Amino acid sequence: MSATTFTLDDLMALLSEKAGLPASAHTTDRDAHFADIGLDSLAFLSMQTALQDRYGTEMPEENPDLYTLGEIVDTVNATASNSAGMA
């Protein structure tokens, strides 16, 4: 597989860029939710747009409380794997 794996660090960087998440709020806890790092649904929408644009990933639910940060990372990687398999 030639695709680069999307990591929790990548997600933290994206949230800093798109939603203004301060570096002090970055986490390595895959079980954390948006609210745990001080982000709201507007930040989630911004992240959804960026994930769609950059990775072709769609988060089916618009409620950030339904996803852990790890589940978001896994969804991006699953999309990348599916795309690589179709290429």
C-alpha cells in the first residue's frame, strides 16, 4: 500500500489549521471527543469540509459527539484504503 497513513497528529494539525485548535489542546487520546479538546460543532463542520477536500472522506453524521478522534482517523484511513484499492 503506497498511501500514507493519516494519524492523530495529522488530525490535530488539521484542527489547528482549520478550527484554531491551540497546540496546548492537542491530544494523543484516541478516545477523546471534540468537546474534550474544547471544539464545537462549527469546528467539526470545518474539519468535515477539509477531510472531504483533502482525502475524499465523508463523516456521515454531523454530530461531533458521535465520534471519537480515533474513529475520525480510522474513517480517513478506511477511505484512503478503499480509494487505493479501486485505483
